[in-house]
Amino acid sequence: SSLDPNSIREGTDVYFDCIVQAHPAVYKVEWKHNNKTLTRNISQGVIVSKHSLVLQGVSRTTAGNFSCVGFNAEGEGSSPMFELNVMYAPTCAPNQPRVYGVAKQENAEIRCVVDANPPDVEFKWTFNNSAESIDVQASHISRLG
């Protein structure tokens, strides 16, 4: 309940507690990520301890739906899903050209596709060659999609 879902950034640690009400008492608690059971994996930063889950150094692949499941002699009960939304800085999408050959005064269509969360990203373009580096004026740039 103390977790602010809009402030989780890559590299931070996230702690979950599973508070279970059951009669008879639970003998086991499992954690699920996107409906797949999580197992303790300290090298990947997944620590499961009794009713707690610690995710160390979360990344964009850690994002998703988490829940806990309690087991007792009567059966099992699952918590509501909690969506973990991990914020991360823009990175260039793979397989994009990084060098363009353009003649002087020729218009060039150069696409820059990034992966970011939140997806609202601002770009600053710079023309760079072996002789100089010049910021490109906003009037020379159009944003697609």
C-alpha cells in the first residue's frame, strides 16, 4: 500500500508483503509474476522470504502483474493483481541506421525510434560531421507519429 506506482524507476528495489488471513493458517505463500510462479534467485535480484518478496534493481523486464497465493489445508487463495510499472530513460530501438550520407542542401528523412516509459519524449537533433557540430533548428524538424 505504501508503494507509489508512478515513482518506480529502473535500478530501484521494490518490496512486497503478502498479508494473509486464513483458518487454518497458511503453510506456504507463493509469488507470481504475470501468472508464472517466481522462485528465489538472488543473482537476478529475486528474494522470496516467508510472506515477503524483494525485487532488487528492477528493470523494464520486471514490470508486469504481481500477486501472492496463500495455501492451507482448505485450498488456496490469491491476492488481487498489482501492476508494477517501471519507468526508464529513452533508449534507441535496435536495428536503426546510425550514419546517413546526404549531399549538401539535400533534405533528409531521418527517423529516430526510442523505447521509453513514460513514452512522451523530447528530441534534440544535432548535425555532426568531421568538421563541425551544429544544433538543428526546430523549424527544420517535423515529428511523425
